[in-house]
Amino acid sequence: MIPSSLLSEEPYRELPGESKLLYGHLLGLLRLSAQDTTGHWKADGRPCVSLSRASAGRLLHCQREKAAGLFAALERCGLLEPVPYYMNLPRPKEPNEL
């Protein structure tokens, strides 16, 4: 699920639609990994996920280079930090995101 703040709030409104789809997928992976009993989903106490640019390209049916640009767009607006990708939820949080 893509948080509605990505559609209505700055600086997220200007993100490419495919970056928003990628972020929604990463949030889904984060939810799945949060259920992992090994605890390896956290790095330094922060939620993180791992998805390669090649895997993102296959998921979104685009070239790896374009996927890299989508990750970069998410990084520029503060939603991701580089490898491993730490997730930063947009503010304000949606009620269904709590």
C-alpha cells in the first residue's frame, strides 16, 4: 500500500509514479521482514530491507539503470538511505501504517 502522503505532500508529490510503486513494494517487504523471528530485519535498531536494483527492474519491468534512478529519487526526498536501504516513513504517518 502506498501512503497517501506520497500523493499529496511535498516533497513526495513530485516523485515519479514508479518510485512510489517501488516504495510501496519496499514497505510490503518491510512488513514481511518484521515478522521474521531472526531479528535480521533491523540494522542499528532501524528498519531495513534489501532489494537489488536488478530485482527492482524485473519487478517494475524496466532496466536496472532506470530502477537505480527510482531508488535515487526516493533517496533524494529522504524516504531511503543507501545500502542497506533503511526505510523512512513519510510524515505524517497514515493510520493504516501504524
